[in-house]
Amino acid sequence: MRAWLRRPNALRVETLDGHLLHSTTRINASRSLFYAVGTRTSWMLPPQLTTPVYDDDGLVRRRPEAAYGDPSFGDPRWAAVLDPVELGGTEPAPTELPFSNAVRVLGLEETTHAGRAVFEAVLAPNRTYRAAVAGHPLLGPYRTRVRIDAVTAVCVSSEVLEGPAAGSGHDLHILGVDEYMLDDLFVEHPANLTDVRRHVPWVVGHGPQPS
């Protein structure tokens, strides 16, 4: 499959030959009063209005609470792949409590995946590990190899190394980041707007010839 994603709630999914599988229709949807008073996320800030705490290496050390989330299609793990916070948690674990980290890091290195820089780690879940989507964890019960894109933090690859599910996982390639996309990609009834990325020829006709 090939997908276009505009966070926080616009997604288009096609087959490799261009057949449309899914397109969101909520990019201009309004929220009712019932939604605003009935859900916890109604008062939470969008993530672009919050500032994480970074360490000296530029990695997030503490992630503020915000209305995180990404649109999904098909596999419920999609949202966890795009935002793999379940692998690290939102803040450092207390050092005095054994196994308080969500996972144990058994190996870590820098490498590439589909031409992009990634962090590759072999992880094992601790007892505090909780899948972001219940019943659909990124990690198997023993060791799992994951790759995290160094720029977007998307989990581009996972492979369970042990147990009955050994060999299972996912693999995706990031083809572009922060590229221009028309709204037509994400609406049910396209407005047939001109794609300004493409050259539009201007054909000048010949007027009447003088007699």
C-alpha cells in the first residue's frame, strides 16, 4: 500500500497500482457541544502547541500530555507505528525501581532503512509495558527488533525474534516528509483544484488573418 498522511486527522491509502482504499473526510469537520463536554481530549492542546523536554542528544526526555493520535486504516497497530510512545513512555522511569522502564534495551545501533537514518534496537517488554492499542502491541513477549526513523520517530520496522510469533512484524518505507499535498487527497468529493506543482500549459490561438 501507499499512504499520504497529514496529521492530525487526514489520511489517504491506495494500492500500489493507484486504487483508492481509504480517504478521510474529516479535515473540515466541526465538533459538537456534546463532544466538547463529553470527552477528555476536548480540552487537551494539540501537540504542535506543546514543547517536549529534550536531552543533550536532541532526543525527547519528557513528553507533555497533549491530544496525540493519528488516523488509522486496517491494522489497529497503525497509530502505534506512527507514534511508538509505548516503547519508551512519556517520561523517565524512577531509577530506584527495578524493571520500571517499559522495555529492556538489549542492543542499540544507528543504521539506515530505505535510505533514511534510523535507530535500531532489540527490545524486550517489562511488566510495565502497555500497548498503545490494547491487544495489538508492537513488541512480542520476548525479544523484538525495531527501527525508529531518526527524523520522524515513526517505527518503520519491527520483527519478533523469539516465540510462536517469530518472524512477524511490519516494514514500511518513508517516501517523503513535509511535502505539499492538495486537500483533494483527503476529501470524499474532490473540488478538482489545480495542482500548482504541475506546469499548466497556456495555449494561445491564432486570430483572424487580415484580408
